[in-house]
Amino acid sequence: MKTATTNASRFPPLWLVITAFAAVYLIWGSTYLAIRYAVESIPPFLMAGTRNLVAGLLLFAFARARGAGWPTRRQWRDAVIAGGLMLTIGNGGVTWAEQTISSSVAALLIGLTPVWMVLFDWLRPHGVRPTPLVLLGLAVGFTGVALLAGGHPNGAGSTYGWGVVAVLSASIGWSFGSVFNRSANKPDGPFLAVAIQMIAGGAMLLGLSVAVGEWGNFSFAQVTMLSFGAWLYLMVAGSIIAYTAYVWLLHATTPARVATYAYVNPLIAVLLGCTIGREPFSREVLMAGGLIIAAVVLVLRGATTKTKPELETATAQPKACPPSE
């Protein structure tokens, strides 16, 4: 009887695990299209800054209510670095780019984030050398990027090209921030840790919004109901609900299973973008999408050849969310 009780408490109900995975897959996969709708009438850095700042403040209040201590000065410093890389560059870059490129292309390019992370983890001092399977994944992924970069719509070469550069920069910034996060000084509670990163990143995004003059021509009266609804969805569902499910899954199942969001999210984003969003589905998008998803699968599979302690350390670090969310 005692054993049955222990096992029941150790393994969560299957329906709850399925619900959490559905939240991570569906919500995070849908945030790319939501960003496209949000920036139709809200300037990109203002939109990204307010959603991250508000979500961060709500998570901060939640963590403090659960007894989390006040972050130290060093923890705030590291949160500023991580928030700058992952949110200001990462989330901000994706949001800015979706003014000129489709949510489908943005999602596929961001899908390469695990590939960049493996590459940077290799290049850092005492980094881990990639396995042959990972190296193959890197080559396949970069081939997919080349296809997307060259497949711009007619008449949109320059703006499309800058959008691709912005998303790649966002993915690289997120990857650098994720690698830094592994050794950063963070509060014990995962909710407090991500909350202060969101607060720092959101504040920097708002500063960037002021610096580039977004407030000069902006009026709240111009915000459509669709854009406001998308902003609210991104803040509540993308940053709070899906992230909570993600953190819970890290403790409820294996990190390898949780990491599957990296190649499920782009599929959902492309599906939603090409149906609800009426975005073009070209041959280049199809081929590049297949290559990028294959690259992520190869990289994640190749990473499992590490020793178990190394793999757990590398994959189980709680992060805020992928750059779009």
C-alpha cells in the first residue's frame, strides 16, 4: 500500500502530462502567427517590451507570494545579461522581423536554435565536441537556411533579406543567452529566475522602443482589437501558461521528451500560418522546413550520446521560452 502511494505521487496523471505537452506544443507554436497580428498596429519593440515586462511582473509577484526570496544584485546583473540576449535580441528580433517576413519562415529559422546552441557549446572554452550525427545536423540545418534566405517573394528581396538576418540574429542571441544561463547566478525558484529575466529584457525592449522613435507616431487609438487580442494572448498564454507547463514538464518527464517542442513548434507554426494566416506555402518553405526539422532531430539525437549527467545538465535548465514566445 505504501509503495502504491509512493508511485502515485512520483508519477503524475497521464492526462495532466498530455495537457502540459499540448500547451507547450500548441501555444508556443501559435505565438509566431500571434506576433504577426500584434505588430499590424503595435510597434514591434513596444509590443515585445510590454508583453515581457507585464508577464515578468506577474510571475515575480507569483513567485514572491509562494515565498521566494528577493534576488541579489549579482542575480539581477546576470538576469540583465540573459534578458538582453534572449529577450531584447531574441524575442525583439523575431518581433521586428515579422513586419517583413511570414510567421512560417520566422518559425522555421528559429527552429534552428538548438543547432546554434550545440555549436556555441562546442566553441566555448572546454566545450563539448559535437558527435558526427550532430555535425551532420549542422550541415543539414544550414542548407535549410540557405534555401529560405534565397526564396524571398517577388519584389521583397531587400526587406525580406533583412527580416531573415534579424531572425537569425535573434536565434543566435537566444542561443548565446541560453549557454550563458547555464552558469548564470539565478534565484533558486525557476519562476523567480525567469521573471527577473523578463523584467530586465522587457525594460530594455521599451528603452529600445523609445530610442528608435516608436512612441513618436504611436497612439493607443490605432491599436486594433486583433492586435490587442494577440498581445494579450502572447502575454498570458505564451509567456505564462505555456512556460509554467514547460517548467512543470521538466520535473514530470525526461528532458529529452520535453526537448521535442523544438521540432514540433515549427510544424504547428507553418500549419497555422499557411491556413489561418493565409501565408504562401512555397516549394522553398517545404524543402527548407523538412531540412531544418531533420537538422534539429539529428542534433537532439546526437546529443544523447553524451554521458547521462552531461545530458541532464545540458537539457534540463529551465529557460523562459523560445524567442517568439
